[in-house]
Amino acid sequence: MIPRLSRLAPVSLAIMLGLVGLARAAESDFFQGKTLTIIVSADAGTGYDIYARTIARHWMNHIPGKPGMIVQNLTGAGGLRAANLLYNVSAKDGLTIGLVQSTVPFEPFFGNKSATFDPLKFNWLGTPSQEVLTLVVWHTVPVRTLQDAQKRGLTLAATGGASTPAFYGRVLHSLLKIPIKLIAGYKSQNDVFLGMEREENDGSAATFYSTLKVNKPDWLAERKIIPLLQYGRAPDPELPNVPFVMSLLDNAEDREAMEIASAPLAMGRPLVAPPGIDPDRIEMLQTSLDRTFKDPAYLNDCAKQLIACDTPLNGKDLAGILQQAYQAKKSVRERLVAIYEARD
């Protein structure tokens, strides 16, 4: 019996490999003649929307079958409306995906009951970039270092008590002991900038460095703003003289809290697919997106629009960031939830 089985084994293996090959060929043909929709959880013309449309122009060329690709905007509840829809989409075929705000996957972490999805069950595809936030003050404020800010205190602008600048203002107050007073109610980032020029506030706890480079390059060149601190997954090499927050924290729980608070910055502009899609199809989407991020035509398109596309992460990286955050110590999670809920 053993010899007979050994003779049959190569035949069986060949059949199995053939079936796998046929299955993959069928997957390769799936997207041909179809249209893939990217749902963006932000308004048209915003950074998230610009990234989605730039990616779409090139991604279709790297997906087997070269499907059509359209971008649709679905706003509401800070991105939760789009995320909830994607999580519960009925068609599990990979033709509907999303590009969502980087804070969205962490809303369940903070106990937001409006988030009716499990971020760990989503299929994360990748992000074109990671972000670095800066704590900046206007040049007329008598503060030049973080130590100055810790002694004097800062009055910082925010669009609302639950906004990203307000949250990070509270985080920096808790971890670095900076006395911070928040002025919430500015309608937009542009209004925050105008308030800084008018000296209504001292600055902002959370200004994207990429935004400053595109929208306010003169402020950087002329030292109209003073960056006191930077934070994100890693320091920006263009800011060698600006302290990176992780280098200032010695306590293990403080470091873990800051790593988790900064996790949305590492997520960047995350692309995501609903749960329940065939793993081979997800792998195809992830691989083709990785190739897109390395495509010279795509990178040139980014450069023309002055958007940063040089720090991509793949889907496995994004899933790992989320896993780490949701495995946080209970004490660290409770501390961050308290900061999140302390609306000024």
C-alpha cells in the first residue's frame, strides 16, 4: 500500500497545484470589465479626497484586468458613516473599498458607540503616507523651546473640543506637563492660521508638517512659526532640530500612551476593504497597491500636486499598528480614554 500511495502522491499534488492555478487565474480575470469604487469619508477637494483620486488614476493599471475606478465622497460623523457602511456592505466582492480618516479605526478603542464596526476585522490595504504633527507657536510668542512652554504655558487653537488639535493638546498636557489652555470654535485650519497671525492664540498643538510645507512655506522659511515639538511614528528628517516626543519620555506607560495616541499618524490615509472578502482577492488588492506606491508615474503625479507619497505602509503594517493599540495595558487605555473624553 505504501508504494502505491507514493506513486499517487505526485499525481495528487499536480492536481492540487493545477486547481490552485485555475483559482488564481479566475481571480485575475475577476476585475476585468468591472468598476471598483473608492468611498472617501471626507469632502471633495480635501487632502483625503486628493490622495484617493491620485491613487485611483494609477492603481487601476496595476490590478489584473485593469478595472475602471471611481471615487465617491461620503461624509458624516467624522468618517464613521463611511466606515460603518463599508463594514456592513452586502457585496463581499472587493469592488467597494474605502479611504477613511486615520482616526476612524481608533474610535472603538475610545468607546465611541457610534462606531458599529470592529477595526481588527477590516481588510487593511495600505497607506500612501504617514504624517508628522508639530506643536507650533507664532513667532511673537515669547517661547522658543519646549522648556519655555512648560514654564509659561500656551493658549492653543482648536476647531472643537473633540477635534484632533484639542485631543493632542490634552495628551501633551498630560504627558509633558505643558500648561495648555484651549480655545475651541475655529471653523477650519485656515481660521486657526488666521487667528495665529492676529495673535488671538499662541499656536496649535497639532499642525501637520506636510500641510505647512504646502500651504505656508513662507512661514517656515521666514521663521514666522516656531516648531517646538514633533510626533508621529518617527521623526521627520527635515526637522532635525525639533525634539521628537518619544525621546523626551522615560516612563514606560507614558511611552506606550504616546505610541497609541500617535498611531493614527502612522495610519496616514488608510485604504480599507470590508471584512469577508476572499483572501486571494485581498492579497491581489494589497499587492497591486504596493506596486502603485512604487510607480514612477504615480510618484511624479504626487510631486506635481505637492502631496507627500514617500512613506507608504502596506496592509499588514496597518493591521499590526491596530493590533498593538488594541492590546494596550488596561491602565494605559483608561488614561487615554479619560483624555479623549475630557472635552474642554
